Amino acid sequence: MKHFKILPAGLALLLTLVSLAAPESLLDGRLLDGKTTLPGPSLADLPAIEEEVRRKASEPYLKAFVGQVQIAQGSDQFMVSGGVPGSFTRPGAKQKLFLYRLGLTSGVIILENGAVVGHYNGVPSEYAHYISAQVADLNQDGRTDLVLSHNVEDSEEIEAHFFVMTPQGPRFLGETPVFRSNVLAGDPPPTRTEADAYEIWLAPGAGPMFVRSHFHRVGSKAWAVQSEKRPFKLESSQAPGFEPKLINLSASSEPQQAKIQLALGKLASYSDVGSSLNYKHPANAAETLVAGDPSLRLMELLDTRAAVYAYENATKKQTDHRRPKDFALTLQGLSSREQIRKAYQVHTNESLGGMSPYQER
């Protein structure tokens, strides 16, 4: 078991890389009351990270999600932290993990020899960001997996999301509480402050086993044991299909993607038309598939703008560009990415005709 101890501004962060079969401590909510943080990136790594985020933020699917933000370390809308070592995208690789906050989203960037080899982005929950990371090879497949802790809006609560790294990117495994208290942001302090903290232990393997200890504290007294180490299973507070996702922004683009980008460029006068879907609250299973797939998100954005263009071109009347949902393609009943892809192709062809990137020439 290897420990990486970092002192950012006098605060200690313990990042544990687990390699033993016996249960070993992975994270402890008693440390800094659960508010563990990551250090900032080195000056050598920061330029590559900022350039990658700027490039992806200028592309339609991420731009539609975060809008116009200033991408510079320390700005109100952008912050990078990390530098955690591991083998994230392939076994044996010497790589570093960085977390970043961009608008309401959180992102993960993997660097290897100064180059970006992995980029993932998502929203942990409403008004929340990933604030710290522990890493471990949970399933012992040679790839370093992620345990990302995030805050909970208007409270001191901290939750941890577990992701298994796969060739396609991070796959959500489950979540568990790390720290809870009765202190709420903006409210007067309670007469009696109480907190609960959890220490999570891991026995890695093809089916990793998790063990949890529970501690309670009143005021500034010492932590008292509520329950000794007990096995538990990771849970999900979201319904199936709505679990937290880290979208793979580094996935190889489909051959059509360049054509889609070109078609969007030809509709530049409709750049104020945003996505017709609510990515944080998809309305059905098909919209959930779109929200988790960058290529489908790009197709959806083109389809929506094409529908607005077609309507205005046919009626010679300008519609309200702030209401893209009025032109959304109905996805109800579609159950696969291929069905959704074909539906967007047909609808966009109807809207754009020969201008459509899907028309065979």
C-alpha cells in the first residue's frame, strides 16, 4: 500500500493507492471534517490542462452545457487541482489525474508525459463539484480507478462516488456518505452541533468488498465510535439510467463529427439556439442516453438548430430562440443509441435537405 501525503496551504490530503487483498483504509471523513482538498497543478502541467479545456469548451456539446466562462486558473468559473499518480487509461502507464471545475460541471483530465490522454466531464449532483480524489485499483485489472468526493448543496455533507476505469472511460459503481452534520450554509449555527463521519475500507478484487466504520461527534468533543467495521454495498441515490456520469470527451470522434461541426458552422446565425434537452434532468430513458453520449449531444444540437432554421425558412417568421424545446425531436419510445442516431439523421435531413451532413452524395 502506497501513501501520497500532500500539504496544500498547511492542509494534509492522504491519497491511497490500494494494492493488497486485505481491507485497507481508503478514505476517512474525520480528516478535516471530510473537507479534504487537492493541491493545485504544477506550472508545467497547467498550460496543457487549460488548453484542453478551452478546446473542448468551444465545441458545441460542452459549450451548450457550460456557456461562456473564463478558462484561467483561479477564475470564478474555472479551477484545477490534483496531480494524483496512477495508471488510469491503461495498465502500467505513468499518468497523473487532475480535477477541474468548469461552470456547474466537474471534469477529470489525465496527463501522460505532459500530453492529455483522457478527458471526462460530468455533474455530480445539483450545484455540486468534485473536490477531492482517492485512487485505487478496485477490481485489480491494472487500471487505477477513481473515488471522487463531492459537496452537497447548502450543507457540510460530503459524498463519495466510485468509478471503475474501462477502455470506454469511467463507469459509475456506486456511492457512499463520507461526512454529515446538522450545520447548514446560511443558517444560524445550531445550539448543539453534531456530525457523523465514515471511514471506508477496501478489499480489491474482481468483486471488490467494501467495509465501513461509523463515528459520531457532538460539538468539539472527540469522535466516538458508533459502529465498528462492517461490510456494506455501494448504493445509488438516483434511479437506473440517471446515475452520475463522467462523459468521455477524449473518445475518438465518429467520421461524421467533422461534418456535423461544419454544418453547425453554416448555421452560425442560430448559435443562440441551445440544446432542447435538460441534461441534468432527462425526461426519459432516450434523453438519458443522449445526455451521456457526446456524439449524440452534438447531433441533438444540430437537429434542434436545423429545426428552428427550417421553421423560419418556411414561414418567413422569426421564432423565439430561447425556446428550443418547442422544436425538440420526440425521443419517447426509443431504446438504443442507434435508434436515436437514425431518428436525428432523418429529422435533420428533413430540415436541411442537401445541407445535412447525413445526406449521401
